[in-house]
Amino acid sequence: MVYFEIDRLGFNCGKIKEKCSKYPKFCMACIKNRLKQLGFEIDSNVEVYEVDSYERRIQMERELIWRKFLDVLNIRHIIIMDKESGLTLLNYPVSGEEISADLLSGFIQANITFSEYHTTSYENTHSPRNHKFYEFQYQNFNILLKDGEFIRLCLMLDHNASENMRSHVLQFIPEFEEIFSKELNNFRNAGMFYSKNMVEFIVDSFEIKLVFPMTLALSITPHDLKSIDQNQIQKAIVNIATELLISRQFFFINNLLNQVKKIVNIDANVILYQIYQLVENKIINPINLEAVVSNIEMIQEAHNEKVAKYKPISSIIITNSDFEKLKEQVEDMEKDSAIKMIKELIKKGKAAEKSLAYQVGEEEYKKALFLAREFNLKTEIERTSKMLLELDKQVKQIELDFNIEAGENAEKNGDFINSIQYYQKALKILEGFLIYNVSDSRIKKLKKKIIKLREEI
């Protein structure tokens, strides 16, 4: 039998190629005629491939997923408008960057009115099926517009739209209008509009989940684990994702892709294909961005409460009740007992530090340092002072990593103001913490980033 693939839909023509007089010269025409008889709308732009092997099928799927990924990376904003009035029905920021949809709609209406008098200015004669698209610049974006029967779809892009994206837009609009025909008619007739489930449809249709923050499934079935172990690329992906999640709550596919590529050194579309399979099988899962931001802020707030910034070791001020009791004990304490207590306090401090209870560990080390000073135990003074400095370094490193990462994420999402704030906090840590010095290359890098972001604003 001869098997063909039409836009990823399989069609078995039912013929044996050795016995078919039309193979291979007239196969394309034969298939299209038979599909037309079945009710399909077929034109000259439909691509038909003969799939001669499993490897070729996988290669085609890889290429398709890669094109989808590049397309979604290109999208910054999706706006759906009422075609007749130009009013915004739905405003979905893929990148998180705020756009005035009302201001944009006025700009769009003016450009479309102009283009209707100069149709050659914005018509894309090379687009699939010769459908009309409108394209123009708005601020730093490339805008791709396509009208349906009821809606006007506006994609705000970093770069020009690919042919794959154009084809998808042509498919998306009639599907959207059919699924949400009731809501669209209600708006036209009564001015009432409800956008329930529309965002979900957009996310699924344009594969927006590919740029969402990701995490691994809490539990993986034995069957899936066995399958992953038998696939070296998927195994590397899961292992690296697990490592990324040790230091943060989520990861992005783009970062995961780059990390894996450094190790396995194979084509990016091959790696992305395997990542996509893990997403489809719910081994890798997208998580809600708003929930991530809220959780990060809660953790940072809790961390700031736990990690109290203490004054330099030379000026420790004893104020709490535990230290008051310790001061009373010192009056009747022998030197040997003090040394023994110092060891116990250091032991408790290490245990607390190991369990990430940094504030508790800090208090224990301070008590040990106080005792060492009271009895002038130079070795213990030096030891506990070093421990306090190392703990301070560890805590500040956590704060530094968080602020740099938060700044980078905000910058990627176009939230330049918050990005600058995070970078400034990181810069303050780098400049104020004695372990780092002014020659640290990150200081210069952060300053440049802040200047650049201010120019963007």
C-alpha cells in the first residue's frame, strides 16, 4: 500500500504501488480528486507528502513542532476585536507586557481605512491561498491582522509572521467564530460579551503553553519511568529539569532546551520534539504564571522575615531573653563549661543551618561568639566569627540569586520597572557585602542592564 500525509493527516489510498499505473506521476492529482469527492476543500496550496518511512514521519513532526515553538516565541500580544466596531473583545498579553488595546484599535482602524484606498500597500500577495493580511509597525512591534466574518485578529509580534503562522491564523479564525458564535452574536445584538473559555482556546490553539513556566509532575507512573529510561534524550531532559527545580520553583522550555543541547550536542528540534512528548504526556506541566509570581513573593517575604540582618560582629547587641539568661549563666560559669557550651551551640547552629533555618543558626552562633569573647577564647572567637560570616554569605547569596533571576524574568516579560527594582536590590547586595568587591564583573553588568532598561522605558 502507498501511504501519504496531508498536513499531518494520514490518507491510505488503498493501492499497491507496483500495480498502480498512476504511481507516482499522478498520485497528487488522484488524491486531491478523491478528497474533493469526500467533501474536502482542496486547492493548489495543500501540501501532500508520501511518507516512505517512520523516520521521515518523525522528522516532519519535529519540523512542525519547531515551527510552532518559534512562532509562539515571536508572539507578544493577542488581541481579538469586533470587526464592525473595532472594539476590543479580548486582550491576552503573552509576554505580560501591558498594551493599551483601545489606543491600538484606533491606530489599526486608521491604517485599515488607509489601506482600503491603497490596497497594494498592505496586502500580502504571497500569503497562503492569497488571503488578505494587514501588516504594519506599532511602537516596537510588528502587527499581523486578519479579518474574519465577525472578528479581527491582531497579533503583536517581535518579527514578521512566518508562513506557518499565517496558515494557522487562517485556520484559527473560523474555528473561533464557530465555537464562540453565541457570544459574538450576543455582543452584536445586545452589546453583552462574555469571554469564558476563550483564553484557554487561544492558549491551546497557538500552543502558548510552550512559553509558560514549567514544572515536573509530582509523580510519574512506572510505565512512563520505564519509557523515559529507554529514551536517552528524555532521560537527560528529566534529569536536568530536576536539577533546575532544586534551586527554583519552575523552568522554561527555552532554558531547558539550551541546557540539554550543551550536554547531548544534537539538533535543537530533536530535543524540543522529546520535550514536547513529555509535555503531551503530562510529565512536564505548565503552571499558572500568576501563581508563580505570587508564590515567589510570599517566599521572599517569609525569607526576609526569617533572615534578620544583623549588625557587624564587632557591635553585636544582646537584647532577647535567651541572651539575658546566658549573661546570667556566665557570672558563675567555669572556662571548661563555657568551652563545652560553645561546642553545643555550634552544633545546634550547624543543624539549623543544614535545615535552612538560617535565623536560628545565626542566633546559636552569636551565643557561642558571646561566650567566646567573655572568656577571651581566641580560637573559638575566630571560629564562630568565621561561621557567622559564612552564614551571612550564604543568606545573601540566596537573596542575590533570587533578585537576579526575578529581574531577568521581569525583563523577559517586558516588565522593565520591576526588573530594574530587582536588579537594584541585587546591585546593593553586591556592592555592600564585604565578600564581594567592586571589581566583581556582575556589578558592571547589572549597571549596564539598568541603564538599558531605563532607556527602554
